[in-house]
Amino acid sequence: MPYLIVGLGGSGAQTAAHLKRILARRGMGPGEVRFVFIDTDETEYENLKKGAFHRDFEMNSKFIDPSTEWVNTAGMNPQDNFRRFVKEDSQHPFRRWLSVEEAKLFPDQVIRNGAGAWRQLGRFMFGWNVSIVRERLRGAIGSLFADAQVRNDTSELRVFVLGSIAGGTGSSCLF
């Protein structure tokens, strides 16, 4: 049965990494389960790599593959992009959920260290990077179905989303 595990935010990424470690130790490999990690903190991947999971990365340098499994939604100035968004696209889907008054308070600097428990900011950063999120998810799902086809596995895909309701990235994407 194919499984997709999505870790949203720092807590979700750490939880998904722990699960990945456990499943790998039990022999459940990429043919059966794929992971996608999404966070607004540029340092989170390196923190996982150097912290609690350093041995996993030592044994397998692609324990978490940044080119196929990791999405960093940081690295942009939300205030600049919000101003551009307001001028250029009055029909954008963001309009359904984005509080314009709150978005006017977004930092006018490049975000590098997470959404800081600010749901509107986390969701805006996620939405601004949705094309790369979609690419990673489609890649993981495509690989799972290709592997399942080789095994003649016709089971339905099971998706588990891990995150925290207390942060900015995970909670903004869950609620």
C-alpha cells in the first residue's frame, strides 16, 4: 500500500523525519512510502542534518533529499510580494483567505527563519511557493504509483499530514 507523508513546518518536518527513520529501520522503503517536507525556515534542513538525524545522514547522505523531498518556502520579502499582489491580481485565490489589514503588517524584509507562529504569513509564504510544493507532491505521488504498478499493487494512496497547530507554517496550512 503506498503512503505519502507530508511534514508541514518545523514540528511536522521533525516528526516526519522521525517516522522516516523508524520506517527505514523496519525495511519500509521508497517503493512504499514517500516523504515531502515543507517549511518556512531556511535553517531547518541543516538543523535536521546536523542535529538529531546526523547519523541518518552519515549513513545515507540523501536521508532527506533536498531536490525531491524538501520545500523551503522562505527567502522572499512578503511585504514586497503582497504589494505586487495587490496591484496586479485582484482575482487571485489568496483573496479568499488573506486578511489585507493583517498582510499590511507583514515584515518588509526577506523571511529566513520561519513564520514565527503567524498563520497569515505562513500561509502567504506557502501560497507564494505553491508551484514548487505542487511539483514535489506530484513527484512523490508519481513515484509511488509507478512503484505500485511494478508490484501490481492496486491499493489506494494513503496521505498523512503532520504538523503543529502552534506554529506559523504547519498551522497555517492545516487551518
